Amino acid sequence: MEVKRYALAVEYDGHAFNGWQIQPDVATVQGEMERAVGRMAGHSLRVHAAGRTDAGVHATRQIVHFDTAANRPITAWVRGVNSFLPDGVSVLWAKQVPSDFHSRFVATARHYRYLLLQHPIRPSLWAGKVGWIHNQLDLNAIKFASQYLLGEHDFSSFRAAECQALSPVKKMLKIEIGQQGDLIYFDFSATAFLHHMVRNMMGALLHIGKGNESAEWMAWLIEQRNRSVAPPTFMPDGLYLTGVSYPEQYALPTEPEYRFGLI
């Protein structure tokens, strides 16, 4: 039988899982996906993702792929797989793709959004879905500092010690920061991200926003290439993988980047 490759878009609540990557004895997104897709296919298989999100990090459009010889209608890889998944994860769409497609290796960019609640009282209804800070921030200083992150840099100052990337050099393509009421959103697009890179950049930007350093300090921090001189890693709660870009030849479906207001 012919083996076919399928790509899926997946959204999930990161608080329901111990990250993407499969691990023994704990719930992971990859583990649940492989169980559900395997049941629909009728055999065990491996589900590959565009990026490995950490525990507590959410996704509105993670892209994954898998191979199978099972002959199923395309709707089975959406509604059928969803019937086997827990409430915290859903397949949004499915598409057969060429055998040279790889969710991780042919991706040209990844996109993340961080949602931050600036308010004296910690969130309750939004608990786990937004980061929180009670300080009043200088948003202009944060925006100015963020511009130093654009372009190609050695991002070692924002790299977790356990990061397995072959190189700390990445290219930041776009940063956009805005505010709606008490919610501040930070959009980051890059060719790829290091482990904890967005959360570490958030820690540095908020350090500046609280007035602890000038905006120009960000340039110095990048030049140090040293994680030990940077502020602590910020909480995962408000971080969302919002999309992955691929060459046009794969013609993956497109849809609004955010399905529920800011997320």
C-alpha cells in the first residue's frame, strides 16, 4: 500500500500537558496526538511538530505531520482524530502533502504571541492564559528596546542551558507590540527560536519596562552572549505558538491567525 504524508494544524492548552515532546508517565501533546492519530490509522506512528513547546506554553496553530498507508477520508484526520483527543487539544485542519514536506525542517519562520496582563490584581478567569505583572510599564521603552532584537544575532543571552540547537544564531524577522486595555501583546517572528528564547526576551524587555535598565541596555545584553547576565526567564502562561510559515509550493491552508480575539 502507498504511504502518504499528512500535515495537520493543531491547537492546545499548554497547561493540560507537560509540553509537546513525549515523555514517560506524563501527559504530553505529542503523546496524545500519536495515540489519537494511531487509533484512526489503525497502527502506531510518529507525529512530528514544527516546534517543541514547553510545559505551560499554548498553541493556536502548531503544524505537525505523519506518515501512514491507511486509506481514510481527509475528514477522518480532523473530526475522527478529535474524537480520540482530550479536551485540551484539537486538530483544526488536515491536508495531504508531498513526501518532502517536513513540519520542522522546511519551515521558513515561526510566530509566537505573548499576552501580558498589566494589573494590580492577579488574573483569575485568565489564569494560565496570560502572563501577569503588577508594575506599571514604560511601553515606549520596551518598544524601543525590542528593535535591537531585530535581524540576525547570536541569541546566547536568551538561550536556556538545556537548549539542543546546533547554533545560537537566529534571525528575528518581526516584532510588534501593542495594547488593548490592560492586555499587552508581544508578537515575535523569527526563522527559528532557541529553547526559552521568547520567555527570556520577555524577561529582559520587562526588566527595561520597569525602569531597571535603559532601552539601550538590550544591545549590550545581546553583545554579551551570556545567559548569566540576563534577567530570569519569564512565566510560560501567556505564550502561544500562533503559526508556522512554509514555502508556497506546499499550499497549506490559511486562516485567521487568532481565532478568539487576542488569541
